[in-house]
Amino acid sequence: MGILEVKNVNKRFGGLKALSEVNLSIAENSVHAIIGPNGAGKSTLLNVLVGKLIPDTGSVLFDGQSVLGRTPYEINQMGISRVFQTPEIFGDLSVMENMMIACFAKRDGAFTMQAIGSMMKERDIVEKAEQMLDSMNLADKRGMHSASMSRGDKRRLEIAMCLAQEPRLLLLDEPTAGMARADTNNTIDLLKKIKQDRDITIAIIEHDMHVVFSLAERITVLAQGTPLVEDTPENIKGHPKVREAYLGETQVAA
Ligand SMILES: Nc1ncnc2c1ncn2[C@@H]1O[C@H](COP(=O)(O)OP(=O)(O)O)[C@@H](O)[C@H]1O
Ligand SMILES: [Mg+2]
């Protein structure tokens, strides 16, 4: 029994079958990648996993409890954090302020904008925020206006903000999309370190095979809303069904 169990999930958007008979089991403390060509249903599946989208049929259990119909706050409380395909940070605030907000929300269960001014006086919040920024190599950017950070730094800030929630399951939707190669490698190293330093399960949706093969222990290949194969990276490489799914795409597994 995995920490996350998806059973017989189907989801239609009008006439389009975005997810079709999806069954997926993600083992606790593993890194599990979900790959597939554009439009395969990866983001839709992720939305279902965090309760944001209710499937037409099927169940999604996290640690034995259904995630369906829960609010984002409840999902967070269950131990699930998610990084979206587009970074979601407060662009008007500094890197440190963003990080403190995440730490504050974890401690108090809520956050109001008026609290930003007084947060600097809260030693536990400041210390935790500094520690989190340091662990993501962002300490020297603490005073920076977060909107002006590079895409890679924004993404790492967002991951750090998720980690402040101390999740048991971290869901990442294309964490290296739009990054330069050096930035991608930096992110891979940080994710490896995160995995080493704590008990955490990571589910990663990714287009970049370099990232997938550097991190994943199990890989599910999704095509047209259905899992085609699930296996180890070694067995996925060169798998005929994987090649078939990626036909016409440039980023085929080598
Ligand atoms: N809210 C929506 N309404 C209608 N169609 C959608 C919606 N979200 C996704 N789709 C469609 O469902 C399919 C799967 O999309 P998506 O899950 O975003 O794929 P991926 O993330 O693998 O690229 C696509 O054909 C997409 O156009
Ligand atoms: Mg997507």
C-alpha cells in the first residue's frame, strides 16, 4: 500500500477524456515521476491528487484518507504540498518576506498581510525562514524583490515555501520548466539533498528526461490520460511504449 493510492480515476472535460482509468500507487519516501507528452493529462492528474479537481469516478487516498472535496488548507494539513507549473509567490514582497509568510502560515494555520511588519520580531519565524533560505542556496537573495529573481530562484523559493509546511508528500509540476541547464542541475542537486535530509515522498511531473532520470526511482508514463507503463528508470529507457507515446516529440528518453 503506497502513501498515495489512485484507483480507477476518470475525468472528462466535455467530450474530452482527460483521464481514463488511472491507477497509481506511490510508495512512501520514494521519488515517483509522472511523464508523458503535452496534453497527456499530467497536470489534470496533479489537480486531482490535491483535491482541486473532483474526478468523475474513482478514489484518491493519501495515507488511507480521501483527498477528494477537501480545501487547499485541509490538503496542506494532511501533509501534501504542491508546487505549481508557474511559480506562485508574492512578487511585491522580498524573498525573506515570502519565506516568513510560509513559516508563519505553518505555525499559526493562517496568514494576514497586516502581519508582515510584525513578523520580523518573531525570532522563531525569522530563524526558520533564514534556515530554509540557506538550505535552498537563497540566503544571499533574502533582501531581493522576489519578482526580479531568476526563474530558477523563484522556483527554489517556492519549493522552500512548500517545505516550510513540513509535507510528507511534495508534488512538483515541471519544476525545471524554462530553466537554463545550469539552473536545472542546481535544482536537481537541491531536490536530491531534500530527499536525503528528511522523510519525504516526492511526486514529480516532468518533461525533461535528464531531470527524470537523475531523480526518479519509479516512473509512470501517461499517454492520452492513461498510464501506459510503470517501471524503474532503467526499464523505462528505450521502452517501446515510451517511444510510441513520445512519437513526434523531441525530448524522447535516450
Ligand atoms: N479545465 C479544462 N477544461 C477543458 N479541457 C482541459 C482543462 N484542463 C485540461 N484540459 C485538457 O485536458 C487534456 C490534458 O491536459 P493537461 O492535464 O494539462 O496535460 P499535460 O499537463 O499532460 O500537458 C488536454 O487536452 C487539455 O487541453
Ligand atoms: Mg501540464
